[in-house]
Amino acid sequence: MNINKIMVIGAGQMGAGIAQVCAVSGYDVLLYDANEEALDRGIKGIEKRLARDVTKGKISEDDKHASVLRIKKTASIDEAADCDLVIEAVVENMDVKTKIFSQLDQITPEQTILATNTSSLPITEIAAATKRPDKVIGMHFMNPVPVMKLVEVIRGLATSDEVFETIKQTAESLNKTAVEVNDFPGFVSNRVLMPMINEAIYTVYEGVAEPEAVDEVMKLGMNHPMGPLTLADFIGLDTCLYIMETLHEGFGDDKYRPCPLLRKYVKAGWLGKKAGRGFYSYTE
Ligand SMILES: CC(=O)CC(=O)SCCNC(=O)CCNC(=O)[C@H](O)C(C)(C)COP(=O)(O)OP(=O)(O)OC[C@H]1O[C@@H](n2cnc3c(N)ncnc32)[C@H](O)[C@@H]1OP(=O)(O)O
Ligand SMILES: NC(=O)C1=CN([C@@H]2O[C@H](COP(=O)(O)OP(=O)(O)OC[C@H]3O[C@@H](n4cnc5c(N)ncnc54)[C@H](OP(=O)(O)O)[C@@H]3O)[C@@H](O)[C@H]2O)C=CC1
């Protein structure tokens, strides 16, 4: 299958990053978000990061200009009608995702591949919201998308070999390494990472140490590039909570119970870096 035009759904931190790497690699990109302000913020972020890459000599001014021109923004999901691939990156919520996939199934031609960047939700269930489960697949990028090499590729029960190969090749064309994993809650990445982050939150909740100390232990002691609480703020505490809830519900095992402090912060709107407040405070 030939992929030329890609629609990215959701202009949040992941959607904007995915749109950026697709455009830099030469794809025509449509970035969709129902919220025009969010769309503008997404495009601005892309331009800022590309300008930084020019300053660092990683890309030329001409390449930056061409990449920006390859991204068109749209507030109409109907424009997915002439896309070969749609990559969905909206909030980690099954109802929201299945509603979007059911809409995309109506709008796009039957050969269009529908991929989700979900962090943890079952691909098979998302695929079941469409009449083309063979063309639905998990394409899980890591944050920050322009930097991280991995794309976890997850087949649903019905995903075809041809679709899997196309998505693997597309990920490689973005200069990423595709790793195939099976469809279980949290896949591999978040089944391993998120309980570590949740446990770090428990150490703060139980007064074992302050956030700074927890992060220092993991950075200096385990050579992690970011401490787990800084990383949680970076990912988004809402996303961390939704992933823990998916693990907890999906496996029915209490070892995945989300820390009450994580719930409290999310209820307070302390969603981490994107909200200006999480375990740490952020000012622009
Ligand atoms: C939740 C999920 O479902 C899955 C996930 O994504 S889990 C999260 C996975 N990601 C991680 O674990 C990230 C862990 N952190 C890191 O790897 C590093 O701290 C980091 C790459 C984010 C930053 O690295 P650093 O050395 O601390 O900072 P810094 O020197 O500023 O940045 C290193 C490079 O990354 C780039 N970078 C940093 N943040 C960036 C961003 N948000 N967007 C684009 N590029 C970015 C910088 O421009 C810099 O590029 P050069 O090497 O070309 O100069
Ligand atoms: N953060 C991370 O580190 C990673 C996240 N992911 C996954 O990527 C996806 C997006 O995460 P991320 O970019 O971090 O999140 P952000 O919070 O940055 O962006 C969320 C996006 O979801 C949209 N959205 C929120 N609520 C709704 C709704 N009710 N209906 C439709 N759209 C909605 C937002 O739209 P609007 O702007 O209009 O509000 C926005 O486009 C999630 O599935 C997450 O699990 C995957 C890998 C890493």
C-alpha cells in the first residue's frame, strides 16, 4: 500500500509531534483538531521546534520551510476522505476513540488505514468500532516524538499482514524503529514503565521522600535521563492515570491500582507540564 497523505487527529503534544516527523519525512499532512486554538498552538510548536533544528544545523531553512508547507491544518474531520493513513492521537479514552474511529470508517475510502497512538487501550476493541478491523492498527509513538526512536506496532485480532507491513515501513520511513508487540493492556512500553512511575508516586504519597529526591535517586542511581516524577509531568498526569486505570481494569490485578495522589492531582487539574503544574511548577 502506498502512503502519501496522512491525517493526524488531535493537535496535542503527541499529535503535533507526529505531524512534524511525518512532514519532515516528506508526507503531506493534514493536522485535525476540532479546537482551532489547539490547532494553532500545535502548528506554532512545530514551527518553533523546526526553527531550533535550523539553528542547530540539523535541517536547512529550505527544508524547514518545505516541511511547514506540507502541513495543512483543518477543523473538519471530513477532510480525511482523501488520506491514505489516519493516525489518531486524542485523549486516552475508549469512548472518544471509538466514536472517532466509527466516524473515520464512514468518511474514508475502504483502503485507508486507521492507526491509533493509544498508550494502553485494546486495539481490537477500537477496531471493532469499524467495518474494517483488518485495516486498524496501533502505531504507538514515544514522547517527544521527534527524538524517540521507538514506534510500538500493535496488531488487533483482525489486522492484516499487509497493513502491518505498511505501518512498519512507514515507521521506518520516519527514521523510527518499529517493534511488534501483542495486544494486551499497556502493550510492553506502559506495562513496564507506568507501574514504575506509579510506585514513584506512592513513595511521595507515603512520605518516603520528596519528589526531587525520588527523581535524583532514579537519575543518578539508575541513569534514567529524567526522574519518574519529571517524566510523569512530561507525559501528562491525566494520561498516566488513564493508563494505570486501563492496566488495573484490564488485568484485574491490584498491583496496578493508581496511587490516590495521582488521582488527586488530576482532579485538581494538576496535569503536569502541559498545565503548568504537576509534581513541579512550570513557567514559560
Ligand atoms: C506514555 C507513553 O505512552 C509512552 C511514552 O512516550 S513514555 C515517555 C518516553 N520518553 C522518555 O522516557 C523521555 C525521557 N527523557 C529523555 O530521553 C530526555 O530527557 C529528553 C530527550 C526528553 C531531553 O533530553 P535532555 O538531554 O535532558 O535535554 P536536551 O539536551 O534539552 O535535549 C536533547 C535533545 O532532545 C531535543 N528535545 C528535547 N525535548 C524535545 C521536545 N519536546 N521536542 C523535540 N525535541 C526535543 C533537544 O532539542 C535536543 O536535541 P539535540 O540533541 O539535537 O540538541
Ligand atoms: N503524553 C505522552 O507521553 C504519550 C501519549 N500517548 C497517547 O497519545 C494520545 C494523546 O496524548 P497527548 O498528546 O499527550 O495528550 P494532550 O492532552 O496533549 O492532547 C489531547 C488531545 O485529545 C483531544 N481531546 C481531549 N478530549 C477530547 C474529547 N473529549 N474528544 C475529542 N478529542 C479530545 C485534545 O483536543 P483539544 O485540543 O481540542 O482539547 C487534544 O488534541 C493519548 O491516547 C495518549 O495516551 C502516546 C504516547 C506518549
